[in-house]
Amino acid sequence: MTTKPAAKTIRYDRETRDYALYLNDEFVGYASTYTEGQVILDQLAASIPDGTAEDDYSDVGPERSDLLIPPTADILSTVKERIETARLHEDWPGVRQLDRIRQNLLNGARLQWHAGDLLIQSVNNPGQVYSTNGRGCSCPNGQKGKSECWHVATYDLLLEMLDDRAAAADILADAAAERELGRRIAMERAARYAA
């Protein structure tokens, strides 16, 4: 079976003065030079064997947490939505930070919750695991400040995703309870009128 090669497109973005990268017509991030963009797209295309496999990076360590890491596809989808929103608001530092999250997840960053901290296995330094929480990150960039560290941005993103899922579950549970109550009221009325 032969697979169709990934379509790679690089467009210069005059607003950000960076090169916007597209893989199969989907925005995947920015590069500061055209050559860097080619390298990134080649790496991304090579990491997708047939375009159908979903990687699960939720098993960094043997210990489990009560917090779950959403599937990588869900994280990437949320990142894509947030990149589009940041671009609309011309939040270029936010776009770059979200793009770093996306690129590192596509490059194999592994994530694991442990005792309230998010552990992220380094993509650039194999064997290195950084601990991230609401107070900061143990990586070198995290020590410089929150805005420079993609690990903390990932931590914040995952917590927001968990909150959004919990809120959606509450809404669905409330709607189900209201339907059940409505069904019981309707049955009682029907029983009264039948008698």
C-alpha cells in the first residue's frame, strides 16, 4: 500500500515577519527562516507514518494520577483553536507559545500528572523530565519566567481543558436530570388524567 506524501506549504507572514507552515493545508506553526520551515515540515511529515495513527503520550512513568491527560489529538485541536484566536487578536507571543506546545507534542513530548505536578519528558534532552506546576517549572527557561516556558503554558492549557470538560459534564448531567424530572412529571400527570 502506498501513501500519498504530505503536502508541505510555507508562506511568509508579513504581520509576524515569520514563515507560516502548513502540512496538508493545516496550519502547524511558524519558523523564523524558510530553511528552518522546510526542516520542521520534513520532521513533522516524517512523524506521521500514514496519517491515521494516534500517539498516546500519557504514560511517562509507572505512577498514575487522578488527573488524566487528554488524548494528543484533543490537545492539538485545542491548541489549534487557541492559535486561531490569538492570531485574530494579534497576540503574536501567544501564537508562538501555543505553536511551541504544538510542535513539541508532535515531536513526541510525553506528559504525566504526578501529585498535582505535570511531568514533561524533554524532547531536546532525552532522559530529562521537567516538573511543572502553578508556581513554575524546573526547566532552564521556566527558571527565567513563566512566559518563556512552554511547559508551564502546557500545564495551564491542560488544567483549562480539564475545567472545560468538567463544566461540560456538569451541564450534561444537569440536562439529563431535568429530562428525567420532566419525564416523571409527565408520567404523573398522565396517570392523574387517566384515573
